Amino acid sequence: MDGINGNSSVAGLLQEHGIRPTANRIMIATALSRAGRPLSMTELETLLETVDKSVVFRTLSLFKDSHLVHVMEDGSDGARYELCHSHAPEADDDLHAHFYCTICHRTYCLEEIPVPKVTLPGGFSPESANFMIKGICPECNRSGLQRAH
């Protein structure tokens, strides 16, 4: 995902999603934008040492509820978060596939691959979709790294 340039753009994105742009919220959204890949809460806390862990958690929950972030499980250390390209506060309209590298444990966005449409049986109401592909990323392939057994 391309980074958002400047705090005013981040503040505008927050406001589009009905979120009051406080200093901490702007810092957290900016860190997610600049990362260029989904981050775990631990990675965010490391990047934002001056922001209390509870503030990071509450902010990510607010972002999720306002459809500003996608939350995905990659099978590693819990949920990962990325800014959503959607400009609709009521739904995610930019769902795409993700790739988890089993060597370096990074999760990558595959924005050009949409999540396939799934028709559910009657009575089921979807709330989110997560399409995760696991394997070895190009960097680890180039390095000749192998998975430890």
C-alpha cells in the first residue's frame, strides 16, 4: 500500500471514516500507512514506543469498527492490521489477498488479487473475509533460505 503523505491527509482519512483525528490516532494511522505491509500490534508498539499499549489496542479496535483497517490472521503471532483503501466507513470495498512468508514471517498485501466471491448457504451472514496464501516470499527465495523442520 502506498504511504499517505502528510498528517493532513491522514487526518482527512480519519475524518472520512468518522474518527476524530487525535495526535495518537494520526501517529498510528501514519505508521500503518508507511509500513507498506500489515503489522502486528507488537510491531506497531515497537514503532511507536511513546504511545501506551492500551492506546494502540483501543485505537486499532476503533479503526476496525470504522472500517479504516483490515484485520487478518496469518497463523503466526496473532492479528495483523493494514490501512483499508475503502472510503466507505460502513464497509470494506478493497478486500484483497495476502501472502505470509513461512521463512521471514512477514505478511504482504497482494492488492492486485481480489478475495474471491463466496456464496454462503442460507442463514449465514458474512462480516469479513480473509484470503491468506502461505509460502516463501521472493526475498527469501533469492536468499536461498529454507524452512527449518
